[in-house]
Amino acid sequence: MNLGRSNSGTLRVYPELTAQAEEQDMGHRDFLAVLIAEEVANRGQTRIRRTVHRAGFPFLATIEDFDFTFQTSVKQSLLGSFLGPELMSEGRNLILCGPAGVGKTHLAIAIAYRAIQNGSTAIFREANYLIEELSEASHDKRLRQAIEPYTHAGVLVIDEIGYLTYPPDAANVLFQIVNQRHLARRPIVFTTNKPLAAWADVLHDADLAEAIIDRVLERGRFLELRGTSYRTKHLNKKPAAKPGSRRVRVSGK
């Protein structure tokens, strides 16, 4: 076992493990087993950190941090197959639809992060950035090279479809990714504020928009999130009345 390539993880805890082994009168075989387990755990955490960094998440979110008591339009039980190995083994897709602030991006990142914990990779891209990048690549005759990172990633998160205006060839470049990932059974998670019927206008091509949705939902699910924005929930709280105070009714225009 090469301890020198473990980012000093095992070397850092080696003195502590040695002291523990002496206190517990641990045999050489047991001590080696503990040391190897520490090395494996350290390498696993290192892989997760590196993969999360490469994914490009705007923030790190977990399913445990999601407030299902505030966002009651979706239940965690509905997301079970997207948080387990089925996401990768069956190539499941998900479209999270709803207004701003209801938790779509949080859930999308949480699903991708769980996939990373399960050994996969992920890429997060805002839809406008992704489409503009691929549109420019298409004009420069290098679309095939440009889409490779997005077709080979374990999980692809495309955030905020429909928020901004896209180039005329938006449907064409997006279809290239969706179709290749569909054939390879690799999952995509979309977030959007537009109903599926509006994607034709958003992407400027009704036929390709329908083809994209058809492939995504063949092994996927559409979930609509409703309610008020989590970001502004503090504005909806009524200030508590002070003890002994009485309400005053004000009339007039």
C-alpha cells in the first residue's frame, strides 16, 4: 500500500491509530485492517471532493437539507429511484418544473451529489450557458468535440430551461446531447419554469422540442413544484403582536 499518494490522510492519523492499537493491544493483522480501512475511506472522500469540484455546482446541496415541510408539493418518496443506483443503471431522467424559489435547483444538485457519492460523475450547467456554448461550437464546425463532456458525464444537470432567450439553433444543439445520452442510457435532470407545451417556443423548433421531451420522458418523470419562494418566505411571516398590545383597525382609501 502506497501511503505517500493518499494526500497524507493515512499518514495524518497514523500516530493516533498507533496509540489506539497499543492501548487495545491490537494485533498486527487487526491494525493493518484498520489502517487499510482508513486509507480506503480517505481515498473515497478525496474522490468525492474532486468530482464535486469538477461538476461545477453553484452550491452544494443534499437531499437531507431540503425542507419538505415548506415545499409540500413534492414528497421524498417520489424521488427514491433518483437517489439510488437505479438512476444510473436504468438511465432515469427528471424534469423539475415550477416558479422561482421552490427548490428545483436544490433538488437537482442533491440528486447529482448522491450519484457522486454512489460512485458516478456529474456536470452542472445553466441552460443558457450550455446552449450558447454549443451554438458557437456548431457555427465553428466543432460541435462533436464540444458535446463530448456532456454526453460522457454520469449525470447531467441542465438548469433553468426557459429563463432566457436562446439562439435560433437551440433545439438542434440540445437535441444532440439528449439523443446521445438517451442512447447511452445516461440520466439528465432538467429544471425549468416553463410547462412542456412551451418548450417549442423556448427552443424555436416544435418538432425537435417534442423529440427532446419524448426521449427524456421515455425513462423519466415530470414533477411540478408549486408554492411560494423559499428565498422570500420570511416576508410572509406576520410579526407577532407584543403582549398587552391591541390591534388597531384603519379605515379609508
